[in-house]
Amino acid sequence: MHTLVKGLVAGAAGTTALNTASYLDMLVRARGASSTPRQAVEKLSDLTHTDLGDGDRAANRTEALGSLMGYATGIGAPSRTGSCRGGAGRGRSGCWRSPFWPCRARTCR
């Protein structure tokens, strides 16, 4: 199986497991959902000057975008790592040693 597909499968599995554990915790403790996704969407919409609408429409869009961003992060990061690791050892740059998030960039050797 191609490493990108392996990364997508791993990300989907991990995201599903994390969501299941979170919802079970919410059920057992009777706690509300995290406000972090909502805050991230609000900050991103402010930075990009994007209008999400008014009232309930804005709240619904914010909630939906927060969830989608969580899935994108959960599936995207492992798939990126999986696709980059496939090039390791073959002299390609951009492998897992030089990820797309800010850090000290190095190339594969």
C-alpha cells in the first residue's frame, strides 16, 4: 500500500479513536464540548476577514468548520508524514525530517 494511503488510514483511525474517547468522556462526565475549535475558527475568520453570517447561521458554520478543521488536522498530518517518509533514504528533500510546520528544516540524506 502506498505510504500516502497508509498515512490517510492511520489519520482516520486515530481521529475516530480520539473522537470516540472524547464523546464517551463527555457522556460519562456530563461535560460540554471544547471551545477550542470554535475559537480557532473565529480567529481564522478574523485573520482572513471572512464573514460567517449572523446569529444562528454564524454559530452553526463556526461549529461545522471547527469539526472539519479537526478532521483535516487529524487526517492530514499523518498522511503528510506518511507520504514524506516514503521518500526517506532515497535522497529526497521534504521528508519527515523537514515537516511543513515551523521547525529547523533538514533534508533527507
